[in-house]
Amino acid sequence: MLLNGGEINGKRVFKWETIQDFTAYHSSISRRAYGFDKPEKDNATRQNPYPSALASPQTYGHTGFTGTCVWVDPKYNIVYIFLSSRVTPTRNNPRLGSYHIRENIQDAIYRAVGVAN
């Protein structure tokens, strides 16, 4: 529905302008949209881009505490959902973040659909 401008099965749920408002940057100092996270504004030069080096600025989503994430990139019509439980067997498990697993998978998806080589 979000990728379709607020419409699903021919029925309007949200105005197109509402979708744009909730998925756009609104601050010069934050990557947050009203309803979602956004890529870091300096992704092209960051050592660890968020959420992915290949995500377009139109991308929106969220990464949760347990490592689960959902990212939508309207520019490339990509929806990426990663389900995990990084708190098992302990909350002190750093591997998901330190190995950049989510980012690497997301980059692989972009490459698989031909966004980057």
C-alpha cells in the first residue's frame, strides 16, 4: 500500500501526500522521517552506511532492537524484511551488528536486481 501511494486493491487508505510526508526527511540534523527511519544523509561517504550502501534516499524503514528490520525502497521497488533474534541466547550478542549481516544481505539484494555491480 505504501509503495502504491496509499492505495490497495483499488481503495485509497492514505492520501499520496500523507505517504510522502511520513517517508521523507524533515530535519537537517536527523535521518528520521515522521513515521520511519531513513538512510543516513551522508551514506555515500560513511564507513558504515545505514541501512545499506546502495539504498536510495527515498528508502524508509526501521531496524528493531532484536535485529529484525524492514526497509522499503520506492526508487527500485524493493521491500527487504529481515527477521532475527539477536538477543538469543543472550542480549550481549554483538555478531549481527559487528558482521554487518543485514547490510550485506541488503546490498546483495540491490546487486541481484541490477542496481549496482
